[in-house]
Amino acid sequence: MSDSQEILAPFPGIFYRRTDPGSDPLVELGQEIAVGDVIALVEVMKMFHEVQSTIAGTVLEFCVEDGDAIAMGQALAKIATKL
Amino acid sequence: MITVVQPGLYTTVQDRGRFGFYGVGFPPSGSMDQYSSAVANILVGNNPDAAVLETTFLGPTLEFEQDANVALTGASVDITLDGISIPLWTSVSVKKGQVLAFGGAIAGVRNYLAITGGINVKPMMGSRSTYVASHLGGYEGRVLKPGDRLEILQDSEPKEVRVGCEIPEDLRVTPRAHQEIRIVSGLCHYLLDPQSQELLISKPFTISTEANRTGYRLKGDQLSFVERRQPFGAGSDPSNVVNLGYPVGSLQAPSGLELICLMRDAVTGGGYATLATVISVDLDILSQMKFPETVSFESVSLETALQLRSERAQRLRNIAELVNSIA
């Protein structure tokens, strides 16, 4: 039995799944993550900020594309949580 | 002393600003939302020049090593004291050892934290404001970091303000997703073609993700400039002019592609046509806006802009009277 929860954007900016264009995504679909794991970067005010997961579980999907502009509070990823 | 446990996203020490050095390239800096900042100072009995903390999207977690009265204004946000929510726009008593923690802004962008006495950093060129680009003023000329320790000024004589003193709803800032922003005509407004002059005040513009204390980029329809032979000394793009001074609030449109509004850490001069200037009271409003919120520009006269500025000053005097009367 599992449920899904969303990780929300803590501030507006540009969403990146990689620390630099050539590297692998910080987390992959299906990957198990813990609270505090860095799942993405958001570029805001010419600085990059880590988005840490607020949820423990399995990455079900990313709701935005790499490089998309995101609004504050927008869903970034769906995480399957074990009940 | 106050210890910075977590600094938040972009937290700086600011006051009203650093004036008199614009001509040599130093913008005023100071609180982006001057009104909210001033109200926070009033609520703790500070003089209007006292330094406050300005937060951006996500504020800090602070541990107080002394008793203090504080007030928080600006963006809508959940703020807790030892885990219990405290009201904004209200004077609050903090005891030694308590921890003040900001959540993320819910509406708006910036919060102002005033502490009785004001934050004591060394004034630089007459101001405690941080100008990060030049590593000047504030706390070591930079944004706060974990472990920083903020000193509270003790030698000033703050007015007594009753704890729990609350600013009425209609005198608070209400962030909205769309705002009318008033502008006065710029020195180079005539370089926009007539259609673009009309477009500037009729079509909405969207705040982009590139928006900070130096400038806000806004996206909207393409603006075009009158055809002319570029004068000697001007760049080749139609949006270029011979270098001139940029007022704070100046709107420019490099190549007509997007608007840049200069904010309180403005670039003080350059070679883009200055199309219009956002009036000072509406820079407060713009400072609380973020991607993907929208603005419409409304053209007003300089007299109206100055009138609105003096009305803001009067509103602050009324608030000070109100707060003092219930002390």
C-alpha cells in the first residue's frame, strides 16, 4: 500500500535536475530518497539553491522539465510514500 | 547578540539607504520595501534610521541571546517563536534563549525584522545597508551565513512600545498577483515608437525569474524604437543611447526584448534608453512581487508621484502616532 505526496517549490526560479549540464540527474525516477536529500537545484537571483526533499519515499515523477521556470509552491516531483 | 542558526535564502542588514554617493556609482541600497521596513521600526520604537533584517522568499532561523522586542512586517509568512506561530505587523517580546524561525513566504517576497535598538553593524558612508555587489556595509558586506552573530545597538533610546501593539489591516501591505504600477516618463521615452509607447501602458508585463535587489526583468510584448542614426558614442542597438545616469526605478528595454526595472542596488548609469521610472511608492509594491506575477504600468505626472510619496510619509507619521498613543 502506498500513497503519493508532492515536493513543492520553496521559491520561484529555474528548475534543474543536474548540478551541471554534463552530469547525471541528482535523482532518477524510481530512486528511493530520504528527507533532506537534494533532488534538484533552483536558480534564483543568479544563485543556485538546493531543493531538499521534504518527504521520504520513491520518486514517481517529476512534474516539471529540466530548465523550466517554476512558480513558488508549484509541485516539482511526486514521491510514493510507504504507509 | 543574536546568533544566525540558518541564514535563509538571501538575508541582509538594511536601513533607509546610503545617500549622496549615486554620482560616484553607489546606489542607495536600503530596504526594498521601505514602507514595511519603516513600520517594523515604528513597532519596536526605533528611529527611522535603525537597521533591520531584510529576508527574501525564505527568512532565517535566529537564536536570541538576550531579551528583545521585535516586529515583523512585509510578505505573508509563517513565523514561529520556539515553534509557536507569532503574528506579523505586531510588536512581540522575545526572551533570551528563544528561537525565531521563518517559514517560506506565502504571498509577497520580503520580510522585515526590526529589533528594539536596531542591528549594530558599522555604518559605511553614512548607512548600515548592505550593498553586496561592492561588499560594502551591512554584516561584512554580505548576506548572512550560519554562525553569524548580530549585535543589537544599546546606546540609542528607543521609545517604549507596548508588546502586542498591532497595525490595523488596512495599513498593512497586501501582496497581490497583479498590480498597477505607476510610472513617470523617462528622459528617453521619445525614443519608443508611438505603438510601443501605447503598449507600455496598455499591456501586462510578467515578472521573470531574474529579479533581485539590483533589478527586475519583466517579460512582455516586444517594444520597438524609432528609426534613427545612432549618435556618436551610443551603442549600435536602437535601445542604446550615449551613456547617462539611471534613476532608481528606471525602466529600460535592451533591444526592446524585455524590460529591466532598476531597484535599490541599481546600476547607476549606462547606455540604455531610460523609458520611464517607477515611482518610489510603487517600488515598495514591486519589491513584494515575483515570477510569474504581472504588472500593468500606469503613467502619472511627477506631481502625482511626489504627492503619493508625501502621502506615504504621512501614513507612516499616523502609524507612529497610533503606536505611541497606545504605548
